[in-house]
Amino acid sequence: MKTVFARTPTLKDCPTHYCPGCGHGIAHRLIAETIDELNIRGRTIGIAPVGCAVLAYDYLDVDMIEVAHGRAPAVATGMKRCNPDKIIFSYQGDGDLASIGAGEILHAGHRGEQITVIFINNAVFGMTGGQMAPTTMLEQVTATTPKGRAAAREGYPLQVSELLATLPGTIYIERCALSGVAAVRNTKKAIKHAFELQISGAQGLSLVEVLSPCPTYWRMSPAEAMEWIDTHMTKVFPLGRLRG
Amino acid sequence: MCGNEALAEAAIVAGCDAYFGYPITPQNEISAYMARRMPEEGRVFLQSESELAAINMVFGASATGKRAMTSSSSPGISLMQEGMSYLAGAELPAVVVNVMRGGPGLGNIAPSQGDYFQATRGGGHGDYRTIVFGPSSVQELVDCMMLAFDLADQYRMPVMVLADGILGQMMEPIVIEKKPGRDLPAKTWALTGADDREQNIVRSLWLGEGVLEALNNKLRDRYQQIEKNEVLCEQYEVDEAEIVVVAYGIAARIVCGAVHKARQEGINAGWIRPITLWPFPTEQVSKAADGFRVFLVVEMSNGQMVEDVRLAVSGKSPVIFYGRPGGGVPTVDEIFDVIKQLTLGPKTRI
């Protein structure tokens, strides 16, 4: 028998704690594949956020650190400035990056830090129980917007990638999704490109935003959640390359 | 060279690989000095966007095994407490300088000792300790910086050097020389890339039942070692003293003048000057309290270290407090008058 699909070595051989239908597992695999294909495991340092992916180091077999909520870009800055030969990436959710860590990502991008950011946008705070995030869609029901998000009360969904794409310090910003096979393949391509840029020594920050399903707090089945990304999320968060 | 510049150069001599900081008075000479000197040495200087970012940059640099530091003043140090707690939890070394100013709130930019509680009680959340130095001369500031980097690496924890606006601005002749450091363990935990070894993980989240309790107890054992081995303090004429003045930092310099004046006037006065504020010289103070004498605690605050003195004295002798908060600086005569009031005055010969 011929093996056509196998675990990639940097992805650990263990079950994850993620909910059924969650996108984190797919995103982890794409990063692990990238690290293995580019043969950089021995010089890569990953940063896990506060949020559902806080235990990312249990699944990704590279040197990793877990940091305070939202501070990953500052931690990455300290690492990269002291170790320009290492490949530094942060893995952050939308609560982490777009809410409490908005200042850190903005200034890391503004300074043009040579780091790679994987930004998982599932429009909700997952780990704390499905509260509103800055990226929550209008009318989306969450634990803290029981009647749906209203622009007059909670503002509009924050398009962080568009914001970052205006900064000269960023060299590559692309928004992708995990909503189907083709979308996943595109996401893989984007993640790999972001890492390749850092490896090449390109001067600036690269970020891949990944629209990712959260069936648990979207109150949907996994299949419905995949569909909701395409039918709803991409209207506010259009896919494609925003910079670079 | 002013105290701020001297401590910066001391950090460079001590092998500091990276400095991250955000502007705040009265410590801006440190970052200006580092901005010039660190690149000359081929090391890292970066002005961060906030104190929160600065301490987290230190966190990142330290996790890769580098010697990293930041400096700030009181309001900025409050913002750094998140990072201090994470450094303690993740067992990462770091050196943090607080050139104290008046508070609370924005306070003022005058010298103060109002951050003793914050520095010695942890400051951030959780069950942890920070080694704290309270130097009282520019030379001692230099010496403490060198030791701070070694202790941070040895015990894998943040170390704070607690100065104040006067010490930071004061100019004194100093000698900065690299002394033989401690025999330090290799940083096998550092994140350097899992090249031909298993992955290293730096973390402070421990969810399993009893796992965090075990970590807390491991830290407790380490803190007890530090309390046993790392106390530094200076004592002057304590054995015969009827009054012992306890002070640290710049307040201790003023006390020194007052005690000498008192002794010239025939008053048996001495001093105890803690150099490490945590670990506190509890034993030394307790021993001095065995022979009944008055303890006078002088601080540029409304009374913070005095609580540690009272704990050490443990009711064996009276403890009196004299403080000047909010940027007030006592004079030698002011403290001398207090000493005189608390004693029987100059001994008269019959």
C-alpha cells in the first residue's frame, strides 16, 4: 500500500484539546508542514498566545514560549533583535492580536520587525466562553452581545490586516480561510511565503490572517461554520493579498 | 558620570546583551546612554512603544538565553508588573531598574522611596519574590548592577535595582571594572532552536492538578536559599548604640550624616543599612533588637520598610518612624533633631 497522506514530523503525534470542527488543528498542521518543508525546525522559535491556542507547544514540536495576552509581537521583537539568524513566529487569535494586543502588533509592524505572524480570526473569544471580539460580525450573538453586535453600541468589526497593510514596515499581509480544500491550500501557500520572506532576510513583518471556524461559539455544526466563513465573514474580511 | 549613566555602563560591563526601554523622567539618561553605547558594542538597544512592550521584549530576549534589562521610573514600573509576574512564573532572568519618583498616580518627578512595597512584595500577581537592591551611592549602584545580572542568571528570576531620582542624577567618582562573576549554570532551558535536541518550552501556565503547587513550592525553596545566602547590609556602631537608625538608598546617606553628628554630640547612635531590601536583613535587625535600644526608621515615604523592621524587631524594642513622602527630602539636621528627641541627649559629665 502507498502512503499518500501522513503526519508531518513537526506536528506531534497526539490528539488536540480543540473542539470538533475547530480550525486550529488545520492551521497547526499547515505551520508544521511549512517548517518541515523549509527544513527550519532547528532554528525556529514559536510564540503561543493566551487563548485557545495557548497550548500550541503541545502540538508543534519546535522551541516555543507562552506569553502574556497580546504581547507576542513584543516578545518576538526581543527574540529576533537578539537572534537575527532565528526564525521567529507568533500564533495569535483575534482577541489576543486585535483587542488587547492591538498596540503591540501595530508597533511591531510599524518598526518593521522581521517576524512572521499567523493571525487566527474566528470572530470571537473562544477560551473564555465566546465573548465578543473586535472582529465579531455585526448582529453576531456572543456571550457579551446577547442581542447581537450593534455598531452603535460596540462599533464595527475591526479589519486589522487592512490597518497593518498601510504601514511601510509590513512586507506581506494576506487574508486566507480554512473553509474548504482550495482555501486551505491557499492558506498553506501564504504561510509558506511568509516564512520564506523571513528566511530570505526581507526587511519587515509578514502576517497571514486566517479566517477560522469556531462551531462551538458560533452555535453551528462544523459544516455550517465552514459555510458561514464563505457566506458571511468574507463579506467583511475579504480574502486576498493586502500587501506585498 | 551621573548615577543613571554609571549603572548603564555597569550593565554593559556585566555583559548585558539587550536593553529595551520607554522614556520617563528621572531615568532618561539610561536610555540615551544605551542608545549610544549598545550599538558600539554590537549589542541591542531598542526604544519600545510602551513599558508593557519593553518588559515583554526583555521577556523574549531572556528566553533565548541573552542577558536583558530595562529601566523605568515608578508609573512605568507599575505597567511592567505584568511582565515581572510572567518572568517569575516562567523562571526567566532579567534586570529591572526603578529610579523612583513621587507617587501615587503621576505624582511628581522628585526623588522618592514610595515603591518599596511594590518592589519587595512582588508587585505583580501571584506567589513570587523579586530580589531587590537598594544602593545608596553611585559606586554601590554600579556594584549592584553587576551582581544583579549574576543573581538573575543563578536563580532564574527577575532582579530589581531600586534607585531614586537623587541617586540617578548624582555624580560621584566611581570605578567600573569587571570582577570575576559567579559560577553560573548553563542555560540549557533557553530557546535557541530545537537543533538535534528535544524542544524547549518556556511557560507559566500549569493546569494539571498539583502541578502549579509544585512549581510554587520549588520557587519557595529557591527563595529560602536566597534569604539564607544573599542578604547584604551595612552596620555601623550598632553594638553600643542606644539608638539604631535604619535606612536604605539615598535616605541612608542623609542618616549617615545625622548619626555622625549625633556621635560628635555624645549620643550613642549607630545605623543598619539594608543593601538588599529583599531578602531583608531580618536576622541582623533582630539581633540588634536583643539588646534594648530605640530603632528609628527613616524613609522618603510614609512608612513602608518600617514594617519589615517591626517584623524583625518583633516587639523587643520600640520602633519609631520618620518619613518624608511625595518628593520631600529630609536634611541631616532634621534627622539629627529626631535622634536627639528620642535619646536622653548628650551625656554630661559630672
